[in-house]
Amino acid sequence: MAPARLSLAKSLFNFDLDESAQDAASAIETLNEAKIKTQLRARVEQVSQDNTLKDAVATTLRARVGYKSQRVNGFSGYLEAEATLGAGDYNSTKNQQTSYSKIPDPDLVEINQGYLEYQSGVDRFKLGRQRIIFDNARFIGNVGFRQNEQTYGAALVQNRSLIESGTLTYAYLSQIDNIGGKVIGSDSHLLNLGYQGFSAVNASVYSYWIGLKQTPGVQATDEAFNTSGLRLQSKDNSWIYGLEAATQTHQTNASPNVSQQAQYALIETGFQSPELGTFKLTSETLGGDGSYSFNTPLATKHAFNGWSDQFLSTPKTGLSDRFVSYLKTQGPFAVQFHQHQFVSDQGSATFGAETNLMCSYQPSPTYKLTFKAARFAPSQTSSYTQTTKLWVQVDANF
């Protein structure tokens, strides 16, 4: 190109060829510094129940591929695709095999997460479909055990600079993408303040205003759960103790002038040592008065009240779960054991007992093999069903 024409091109299009080359090189460098994450999880799950349903066996494979962009001027993005495929005789909630016991891992191909993030120092803002977990996921979680996790269409603000040793998080949820691939409309406000400045305990205080919108086949009516509470967890490396208390009010669109209330309480104590492992005694109560009971609609419920998932909905008379747990790790091996006893909060009903066992082998951060079992034995007066569940799972993360 003649010098005059080159000069004319620069003036007309307002660019410099050297600067353009530098921008291209910078873009390539940014791409090289971005992160691509791949996760594979293969699982065989068996469910046997003492009822009219046939025993179920599911072989499922979940694949996730995520792309995390390089941060530029504080901004970054993340996009994660997910596919779950299954085979076997089981009720996935979508495959019409309703004569078999339920294993809620339907075939799905979807965008699991997709959000824009802005970070300034230790503070951040995230907008889009994302994973959200507060504290131990007892009230707000992702149900990470299931092949399709629960994520949220949300705007999240997290501040660590306002309060020394504190983390203040607010999230607004416009929709909930549940483990069955269904979308539930939401008008929810979540507020959590975690504080690590005390010498003996970590503390968190929270208020969760959860609004669920009527969704055909999933949510029967508009519902509101307002939950506020306080959680304390020990910092001691040898003596473990924890306390938590919360109160909940509940309203539905069907009875807007009726406000129901229930309480939640947790007490745990135990000890841990590198040689002996971790031993805990726990009492958790979700209150109930016979007409309404404390509920946790957005929790990672599988992690609580037994792995056989008998109590995904709290009985109207409430639930008191008294259990002992043990965890021991030795090199790449880990063993976990729980023994639960379930009774009602109101009255003296005994629901049953459950034994949980998990053994895992993780030779590297990339691969993990897990065997897991749960057996629920109902009491003679209980309406619950004897249930045995077994899992064999292989995880690979690249």
C-alpha cells in the first residue's frame, strides 16, 4: 500500500496497524490464560424398597465442560455446559418408568452455569445462572450429589472489605433450575453475614426471604418462606461444637392472610485428631405443630437426615434427628459412618433409624472412587418404607 493510502486508511478508520497487532497478541495471551475445566462422573445406583415398586438400577454418566475467561479490568465470564445420560430400569422422573423406584437423574443437556463476574479487590458481583451455597448448604445449596445440580438465575454481591474479618453476601434469585431440569420462578432475597473475627468460633447470621412462584407440575401455588437465624461453629482443631437456631414464617397464595411458624435448632459436639479421626454427636430439630413444619426448599437435602432421602419433606409433626457420625482419612483413603434415629418433634412418634456408610479412594486430585450405602429401617408404627440404596461412583476432574 502506498504511504498516502496507508495514512488515509488510518485517518478514516481511526486505527493503528501496530496497535491492532498488539491488541491481537493481547487477545491471544488472554485466551491462553483462560481456564477450561472438564468433569466426568460415572455412577451406578441401586434402590430397593419394601413396597410395590420394582427395584431400580441406574447407570448414569455426567459430563461438564466449563470455560472461565481471563479477568480484564475486573470483568470475567464463565460458561459451563452439562450433559447427563442414563441407562437401566429406574424412574428418572422423566422417563415414564413409574413402576420402578425413583432415581432422580434424568437425561439432560443444558447450560449449567453462565454468568458475568466483576471483582474489585476482595469484593465481587456475579450476574447470571450460577451455583450458590451458603454456610453448610442446610438452607441454600446446590444439591451437588445428584448428577444435575441445582443452580440459580441470580444477581449476587459479596463484600469482604466493609467489615473486618466479615463476609457480607446478598443474592436475588429470579429463577431456580432444579435437579429435575425444571425451572421454578422465584422472587427471593438472600442475606448472609459470616464473621471470623471471634477467637473461639466462626459465626453467621442470615435472613432468607424465599418466594416460589406457581409452576405447573413443580410448584402448586405461590409460596413464601422467611427464615432468619444464627449459626456458631467452633474453630478448635480438637474439640468440635456447633450451635444453630432459626425461625421461619410461611405463607401461600391460597391463604395469604394465614402465617404459619416453625423453629429450627441444632446442637453438636465431638472431637477430632489425626490418629483417631473425627467423632460427633448431633441433635437437629426441624419443628412442627401438626399443621406446619420447618421446611428447607432450597437446601442440599441429601446431605442431611440420612442419605436414603426419606425426609425431603419435613413431617407435619416435625423431625428430630439424633445421630452419631465418624470420619477417618488415611492417605488417599477415607471412611465415613452415620447412625441416625428419627422421631417427631411434636408428640412421641418414632419414624425409624438409618445407617450410612461411605468409603472413598482418591489417589490424586484428578480421580476419585467412592462406594456409598444407606439403609433405612422404619419403626413398627411408622408409615415410612424400608429402603436400601447403594452407589458406586468414579469422578474425574481435568
